Amino acid sequence: MALKQFQLFVLFQLHQCAQERLSWVR
């Protein structure tokens, strides 16, 4: 079971979304 990999994937996606939102604000 690659739970760790899944968590890393989710964290990466959240980070990408956060970056896009920050760029949108600015």
C-alpha cells in the first residue's frame, strides 16, 4: 500500500493550488 506516496501527491497538489491562488491575488 503506497499511502505515503499518496500523501506526498496530495501535498504536492495542494502546494500547486496554493501557488496558483497566490499568483491570482497578485
